[in-house]
Amino acid sequence: MGFGKAFGFSLIAFIGINFLFVIISETITGDLNTLFSDITTNPLVLFFVFFGPITLMPGQIVQLIYVLVSSGVYDSNFIGLLLSLIGSIVAPLIASLIAGKTGEDKIGSLGGWFLTAIVSGLAIGLLVFIYPAVLAYYGLPASIDTFVLSILSAVVNGIFYGTFALLFASIEPY
């Protein structure tokens, strides 16, 4: 039961925090109306709103933040992009911590978060087969490589943030 609870709560937290950071960053950059018009014309854009940060590995996020800050251009687009990159770190971190606290043991906590990461990677990866135009809109090639890289990124995120789920697991297995 702890595995399912950890998975459910971490998935809900991951989706909610991603949505929150996307709405805030799009509001700061002034592109909120564009986002909602894109969602009304193509509802599959919600896959990127809900599961987008799983496509970036933690090292890539830190590297992008470094490049963004060292560019020296500080405007509303800078703040919006920085906030979305910070959200790409915060969302899986909080979701894995929630999985760690709601899982009844360490295996349930790690498994719940890891399944959340895999489901998120599959949601983005399956767009290659369902509707590749959404991928092109976000600058990703619509090829099998995108599918493989989204799954690989989900596995890396699952292992990296899974350590936090293990650290915050409630019960020791021994």
C-alpha cells in the first residue's frame, strides 16, 4: 500500500508544482495568453506543462542556470526562464520528498518516486508516436531518439531524486 500511496502523492505533487511554476513563469514573461491559446488549439501541450521538467537531467539544469546567469541579460524573460529552471529542480525534489514521507518503507518510497519519473518520461516520449508536431513546437526532433532520451532522462531523474526519497523514508527496513 505504501508504494501506491507514494506514487499517487508524488505524481500529484509533481504535476501540481510543474503547473504552478509554468503559470508563474509565463505570467512574468507575459506569454500566459499564448500558452492558453496553445492549449486550446492543441491540448497535448499540457503534457509539456505537466511533465516537461523530466526531460532535463539535473546536471543540464545546473548548466543552463549557469549559462543563463553568466549571460548578463537581466530582463523579464531572464526571470521567467530562471524561474522555470528552478521549478525543474524544485518539482522533482518536492515530489520525491513527498514520496519518501508517504511510502511506508524505503522500497515503497523509492519505487513510488521512480514510477512517477518513468510515467512522466513516457508521457513526453509517447508524443513522438501520438502527435510529433507538439515536439517540434518545443524544438525537439520527432524521432525515436527523443523517445529514448526522454526515458533515459526519466531514469536518471528517478535515480538522482530517488536518493532523497530514500533519505526521507519513514520506516527503516531492518
